[in-house]
Amino acid sequence: MKALTLTCAVMFGCMPLAAHGADDLTLGFLTAHSGPFASLSRTNGIAVDMAVEQINASGGVNGHNLRVITFDTAGDARQAALGVRQLAQDNQALAVIGPFSSSEVRTAFPTGERLGIAEMAIASSAPGLAKSYSFAFRNTTDEGIVVDQVMAALRTAHLPMATGAVAYATDDVVSKTMGTTVLPQVFHKYGVEMKGSIDFQLAAFDLSSQVSQLKEMHPDLLALGTPPEVAINLAREMKRQGVDARIVGGTTVADPELPARLQGNGENLTIGTTFYAQHDERTRSFAQEFSSRAHAVGMTRTVPNQMDAVAYDIVYLYAQAMKQGRLTGDKAHLAEERTAMRDALAKISDFPALEGNITINAEHDAIKPVYVLEIYDGAWKLLPAGTP
């Protein structure tokens, strides 16, 4: 952790001690301690706390401490919009970490735009959801870009990919968009013959009929845009019916514990993710400290996932914008400071984040490295052709 604190000092020119009695630089945090995304999101607060503590221990930003106020949306879109209003109006936050999902973004981003406060989503990856708003940002990479990198790695590795099929949930925004638009387009780009698609409800457990359809297609690849739970059910049923297509996906399947949860199924499942804990000493130090803190508070998952790293980096991206915008936390100039922060965020380029260098593009999404991982012998391994 010493190395991480030193990084803060270099990045932000942090003073030895934050000024006592000065206004804090307040950030809001839209998270979900319960609800449909809780298994992925409830640990994000550990990562946020780590980043804030490191920055404050090095003197804060512009001599001011960071402070975070949390609002639990329970993964509900209406609560996400309410949370933005409360954090902006009642708590006078300078910007908001989150919300988490694409469904929450659809209500929270318009609300933030009206209030003039920046938000940066943690896991929203449906294409183009931030580009219509000046105050909306996402520290996520478009799923089309991620899956494109997966396909490029498979081609470089000369793995079978002549034919493919798509699996998606009809009742989930990201999954349906990927299944009906993103994945077929990527297949077309790489010359993969589309054999067909299978669909289901997100909560479906019995996928035997869908896999029977898949068996008739004999695809080399099965591309999906679903949460890990669906991948687990599909892999189990595919093994039972003798379907040996390689499952491929993007960040929606990026669960560090997925190999163990698959219980021997899903060998060679391949995904793209923007965080790889074994990438370098900084990521290993982060993972070790995160695990220690998660154990201490009794979390069932103690290994950091991609969304934890994303939340951590959002704090550092905000701190960088605060430095560039020379923010002071003066409530008398709140609107001006929020605008200065927005403008600084839009100009971030090659910022040395935990996940890798981050650039905010014209659509206000993060461009950053994509690591292509496959399950090999029951563990995530970096596909040699998928190294950024």
C-alpha cells in the first residue's frame, strides 16, 4: 500500500497534510448494497474507501480532504434518480461516483444533467448511454469494443471461430442489446458465420431446450452478454448435452470467482475485462489490501472484481479533475466548481490508473486496456494473444 500512497503524491502534488478546517471536497456515491447487482456492487465501497484514504493520507487534493456520502439505490432506477437529487441538492456534492448499471444510468444521467453535476458510472456498458449528456461519464468500455478485443485474440491464437451463435436475456437492457445488435455485428466483422441465437429470461434456471437448439447449430463459439449466473447455467447444461462450443463474452461475465463457481464446467470460457489482478505490483498490492478489508467486514467475496477496480479508479479520476480544475470546495461557487470538474474530466488523457492508462473519449466513455482471459484448468489465465 505504500506504493499506492506514493503514486497519489506524484499524481496530485499532494501536500504533507491537508489544511485543517478547510472545506472538504465532497463526492456522492450511488451504490447498491441490495438488489439485483448486489453480489457485484456491495464490495465497491471497500475500493472507494481505499482510494479516499490513500489520497487523504497524502494531503488530499489542493490541500483539501476528500469526503464521500453514500446513497443506496438497491439497484432500482427510480432510487438512482432520487439519489442524484439528494446528493446534489441536500449534500452539495461536487460529483457522483456511480450509478452502477445501465438501467440506473437511464434515469440518473438525465437527472444529473438537469442539476449540473457530473456522474461516472461503474458498470454501465450498453453502447452510447453517456454521449447525449455533458455531465455524464462512464469508467467503462463499450461492450462492442471489449468483445472485439476477445475476437481479435482468438483469431491471433488461431482458435476455431468459423461459426457462432448468440445467447441473451430478453428482459435485460445490456444483454438484449448485445444479443440483438453488438454480438452479431462483431461476428460479421470477423467473418464468423452466424448460425442462430437462443434467448431466455434472466432468472431462467432450466436452459435445456435452449441448449438443445444450440446443439443443432454446432457453433464454434457461443457469444453472450449476460451476468455470470447465466453463464454458469449454460455451461452446466452444455456439458450435460455434449455441446463443446467455446463460450465468449465481455465484462458482464467478469467474475473473479467464476472458475470456482463453474465447478469444472465451462473450460476455455473466454472473456474481456479491464482489470487483471496479477498484471503488475500495483494491481497485486490493491488485491491484497482489498482482500484483507473484505475479510475484516465479513464479505462472502474477498477477491476484487472489475467493478471494484473501476470504482477505485473513479475516485482517482475525480481527484485528477479536482486538481486540474483547482477546486476548493467553496459552497458559494458550487455550480462553477461542478462545471470546472466536468470540463477537466472530459480532457483526461492517458491517466495512469489501476486498470491501466485511461482516456475519456468524445462519448464520455473510458478507453483503457482490455485483458482477454480464459478458464484453463479451473482458473483464469491470461490468453497470450490477449495481452494489451
